[in-house]
Amino acid sequence: MMYLISFIIDPFSPYWGNFFKRDWTKVSRDLATSFIFCFIVSEVSILISNRFNQSVPWTNYPGKRFTIEIFLNLFVILAVQLIINFFKSRMNGKPLTFGFGPGGSVEEARGMIQWLVVSTIIALFIVGIHIGNYLISNWKNEALKASELKQVALDAELQSLKLQIDSHFVFNNLSVLSETILKDQMLGYAYAENFSRIYRYLLLNAKKDIITLEQELKFLESYRFLIEHRFSNGVQFHISADESSKNLYMPPLTLQLLVENALKHNKTNRKEPLIVRISTDNAQTLTVENNMLPIAKVQDSFGIGLTNIKRRYQLLSKRPVEISKANNCFKVTIPLLKL
């Protein structure tokens, strides 16, 4: 770049016409001198930039940093060039005049002015490189921090959603358990045993973001005991899942929330039972549907259920949860995930 800028400023200088016509030792010495000069300037400019990145960062003091770095780099360039010219003049046995004073020439003065211009351009170019490097590095670090913070936020939200499930599950079943014990102590004991077995399963999977469909179906079988004793024959289950789908994944307790949602919004009686169908298909989705027997007033809830499921899938997958109502049927289709 140094040679290129010098050539652009004065392409008709005799220096360029005679550059390769000189003795190879002089050409080699010229190139070696230029390399040493550029190496020293580059290393010192990096040292200056790294030092001021801490005390005068670009983001806080852009004008001050630009001025300081320009002047320091220009000073280094001129100082190094002065030292090199001094040694060259001593080797050639000539005084160091730069074209001024006794023994100086117009060509030397002209060359000195041109070198000042080249030095200024090089200093600006070096500062531009450091600015670009600093901004790119800073952008990378900020992007990485943002990504890490986003992941932490997602993990925290997932954990919060799973804690919501815990409280919702415990509240509903403890309420039923207290009523059952008052009516039938033996049935209450069996209910408590099954409830503890199910809650133990919940605790074991509380820290997991996803579990297999097979595990969910096993959990649902245990959960059906609680439902059958809460609603007797008012609820019927029809479950059909392909063996290949059972190795796919879903958020824990998704089926429990979907069944609980159907029970909350519909009547349950023996003459007209609530029918819950659970099935899988080749599109790697699971469908939970029920006939609609709406009740006049929905019981109080914590406002989770479908909202919780949709939000967890938004965090875990790009495939959405689909909800539809048609032909007196309420249907929820959820994607099954690969590990």
C-alpha cells in the first residue's frame, strides 16, 4: 500500500523508472527497508489501538479517540522514517537535510513533502482498519451476548411454564382427594396412592424440556385412574398411537393439560359422556379431540392449559400448535418432535 500510494501521488518520478534498473542489492535493500518500516509501524499501531481500547474506547469517545490515534500513528510513522533516513544517510556518507538547508536539493524537498502526504494517508488507513476491526469485534461480542441472554431467557420461561403445570396439577387433584376421602376412605387411599405415583413421575421429569410420547402415554394411563374416579363413566378415552410415533418427543404433561382442558369446558355425565380421542398420523403429529358438551359457566382456572402448551412449542419448535372447532368437535393438533 505504501508503494501504491507513493506511485499514485507521483507516477512520473524518476524513482519508478529506475526502480528495477538498479543493482539488485540496492533493490533488495530498498524492499527490506520498506518492510522493516511497515512492520514497525503496524506493530506499534496495534499496540496503540489495544492500549486505548481500554482507556479511550471508540464507543464512548469517538472524536477524541480518532484525533489521538491519528496523531500518534503519524508521529510514529515520521519518527521511524526519520530514524531510517538517518541511518541511510550515515551509510551513504551524506548529511540528513530533507532538501532544506545547505546541501539540500529541490528533489529531496519534494520527496519529503510527498512522504508527509503518504504518511498521513497511511496513518488514516491504519486508523480506519482499527475502527473497522473494533466495530466488527464489538458487534460479534454483542451478538454473542444477546444470543446467550436470549437462551437464558428462554430457559427461564420454560422453567416458569413447567412450574405453572406443577401448581395447576397439584391444586386440582388435592381438591378432589379431600372430597374423596370424606366420601370413601378406601377409595381415597387408592386415589392418594395413584396421585403420589403420578406426582413422583412429574418430579422426575420436571427438569426436562421434552420426553417421549411413550412416556406421556404411560403417564396418561395412570392419570386416567384419577379421572375415572372423579367423573365415573362420564368420560371415555380412545387412544391409538403408532409404534413409530412413540419414540418422538413432546413437552412433559402436554396430554394431561389437553385432557384437563377438555374436562374443564365440557359436561361429563353417563348418559352423554365426554369422549376424548388421542391419535397419531404419518405427519409426525398427535391429535387430541373431544366432542363438545359446553357447560354454562367454566370453572375457575389459572389461565394456563392451551396457552401454556402453545408457548412451550413456540420455544421448542418452529411447527405450530393447531386448534380447530368443527362439526361439534374440538381438536388440538400438536407436532411430535425429534430429539
